[in-house]
Amino acid sequence: MRPARRGARRRPGRGPPGRVQAIANQLGITERTALDRYLPDDVVAALADTLGAAGAACRDAVATTEPVTLNVPT
């Protein structure tokens, strides 16, 4: 299953240029074409699974963190 079907999408113009973008620029193709043609589906699926699990772990950590009260001297 492709990452977009799992809800994972890259937002154009967000984040630093990465390896996929560098490779695409060297080949004179778009990032989408580089991903579609040069990365096997199993690698893309594994990446989507890993990112999804990391996102879920991050959301769980944020949801279970207890509030902290800071006493600020006035």
C-alpha cells in the first residue's frame, strides 16, 4: 500500500531538502517520479509503517504527559 493511502503525505515546500529531492534534481525528474520509479514498494511501505508508528508513539507520549505547574517569582 502506498504512503498516501495510509494518510502519510509530504507537504511541498516543508522541511529541508532531503535525499529524494537531491536525487530527483540530479536526474532532472520530480520527487514523485523518483519515489515511484526508483524506490521499491516494500521500502516505501516500510517507511510509511515506521513513520506512522513514530507518529502514534509521539501522540501517545503527548496525551499521557501530566501537566506541570511552574512557580514564577514576581
